[in-house]
Amino acid sequence: METETRRRVERVSEFAIEHVRALQVLDSRGDPTVEVVVVTKGGGCGRGTAPAGASRGLREAVELRDGGRRYLGRGVESAVAAVNRYIAPAIVGMSSHRFREVDRRIIEVDGTPNKSRLGANATTATSLAVVNAAADTAGLPLFEFLGGRLARTLPVPLMNIINGGAHAGNELSFQEFMVAPVGASTFSEALRMAVEVYKTLKELLKKTYGPQAINVGDEGGFAPPMRETREALEAIARAVSEAGYEVGEDFVLAIDAAASHSYRDGAYLVDGRRLESDGLLELYASIVSEFPVVSIEDPFAEDQPHYFRELRSALGGRALVIGDDLTVTRAELVSRHFSEGAIDGAIVKINQVGTLVEAEESIELLKRLGGRAIVSHRSGETEDASIAHIAVAYGTGLIKTGAPARGERTSKYNELLRIEDYLSGDSRYAGRGALGRS
Ligand code: PGA
Ligand code: ZN
């Protein structure tokens, strides 16, 4: 009995955080970002690296940037110092197994409503490093550590294959044009189908617009010299059928309008025109009738939630309305906008709030309310693949992590392939059900 107890105590103390160290590394845009390494007493080691957005919501947690001349002001030495000086001493000795308590301690040390003291880049990287160290100490992959044996649903990827808005140097005002391979029966099949469509689209764009059209934007999707929303959707629909798939069956489409970023002086700059909110609503309604677009993210600026609501009722369930800049992964915003009927679900980005525990709160809330949670990357990414595990752990059934190209995007897809392989036959692919309106 005594030995049993001692063994248990030893095992618990194995999870104690022994060492925390931050350093500055680069993200996919060549901007510096924060990476944190956590080592536990039992020798477990975990890493976390913060991504960075280009089209951020006003209510997001803020990242610390150094300013000045080094890295043209984009350095994060101040956030790195915040981890080493303030976070590390506050969490060393705590159990990484109780990562929620560690996150709450970090929130307390920051003490601001938007992580502006320590920086959301510092807190995000630390939060992810802690939970990865705990999983490593437990000898489990992160998804299993977080989600247990029941975590076996591989998400449908919403793959951004044409980039516009703040992510590309073209004239498309909507930021993302996505395909979702809902007709596949496994994740690996979904990925193969999406790659076939991506490559077919590449050839098609080259033929129609010339070789410059196959340059890619921040999330790995093509950035062709298009201006019209319909032109992008038509090209994608054509690529799907030329690749041998049925549009609306094997693949459905999705848009992230990121509309806050095309909103100027009371109107939206869309398709080379100035559109009032009502005009934009009509555009969405006709797009949804013409194409199998089943999800529209941030259709209006974040200070127009009433238009989100109007769009939702105009669409009558034909497409989901999703909040991103509107909800910024904050549970109170997700809860308010969902209960007021403005959204069917929300994007979940850990660095919008700054810790896993806060992102988890939004996911759990959406699950309870019957809403969709879409775990998402940022346009500035790193090789950190934690979000692949997080999507599986919480069984969200949906992930947004860019085109099936470029290392910082494929790192997540490849991790999902590994998870599927690890589950060897026990996994299920979320498929069509993931995008139907609840
Ligand atoms: P961001 O964009 O990472 O540049 O903010 C992604 C999104 O709006 O979904
Ligand atoms: Zn978005």
C-alpha cells in the first residue's frame, strides 16, 4: 500500500514543470514569433509556437511587438522576455498535468483583459508548450492526452485554395475561397481528393490567366488576378469537376469574407464596387443559390452583428454563418452572438484569447449549445501542429488550416494523417454531417 502511494506521488510529480524557456523564431511570413520549451521533472518535453494573424479582430488579445528598427519593428524580444522573466517563475513547480490551472495562473500574472502586459504571443506559446510537455510526460499523443480514448473523429478540412483580401496581392475582396471534401470516407482520402482539386485548379488558372496566376497567397492558396467573387467560385467549381468530382456532393464550398477589412465609411468594397450592407446581403443570397457554398465566415464587419442575424434568416439554413473577427474565440462573445441568432458557430484560434483553457471554454460552449467550432490556424503560421491534435481531441469535426501546400500548412495535414494512422481503423472521418446546419 505504502509503495503504491509512493509510486502515485512520484508519478504526479513527474508532471511538475521544471524548466521554461522562450526564444524568438520566425513564422511563415518571415516575422519573428515566440517559441516556448517546457521540460517536466519526469523528462517530458513540449514546445509551443505562436502564430500571427494579418486580418485581426478588434477585440482580439494583443501580441507584443518590439517596435524600433530591428526586424522593422516586428521583433518579439519583449514577449520572449515576458515568458522568461514573469511567466516561468510563476509556473515552475506547477503540475503540467493540470494545464488548466497553469493557464489560469498565466492569466492572473498578465492581469489585463486582453493579455497586453505579457503579450498573447507569449501566453499562447507557453500554454501550448505546457500541454505538449504534459502529453509527452504521459507518453501520449496530445489529442489522446486531451480527449482520451473517445477522441477519434478526424475533422473535415476547410481548405483555402484561392486567397484574396489581406492575404494576397490581387483584387479579390473576400479573403478566402475554400473547398471541403465532405464526400470522402477517411481523412487521408479527403486530403488526396483536395490535392487533386488544388493541382487541377493550378493548371486551369495557368491556362486562363497565365503563369502569374499560380503565385500563392499567405495560406498557400492561389492568388490569381481576379476581381469578382463569382469568378473565383466558378474556377473552383470547374476544378472540382475537372478533377472528376461532383460539386455539392464530394466537395462543398465555403467563404471567409473577413468583411471588417473591406468596410470603409459605411460601405463594403466588394467586386470593385461599393456595396451597402443590404446589397452585400443580396450578393451572399445569390451566391448561395448559384454555388454549393455551405459556410460564410465574417460576412459583415464586426460591429454589424444585426446583419449577421439578417443573413442567417435570409439563408434559412442553406449555409452556416460563422463568426471569427466577430467572436475572437472569447466565450462571452461566442455565447452572446450565438444566443442572439447571429451565428451558427465560430472560428477557434488560441492566440485570439491567448490560452488553451480559454479556447477550450469556447469550444465546450459551442458544443453545449449545438453550434459549430472550427479550429483554425492563422495566416502567419509555424510548423507547430498542435491545432491538428486539438481538433481531434475536442471532436470539432472541422479544421481550417489552409491549402494542401507549404510546410506550415502541411504540418497540420500531415499530423492528421499520423493521427489517423495511429488510430488504425478506429478513427472516423467527420464527413458531410460536419457542415450541415444544426
Ligand atoms: P488571419 O486570417 O490569420 O490573417 O487573421 C485568418 C482568418 O480570418 O480566418
Ligand atoms: Zn476569418
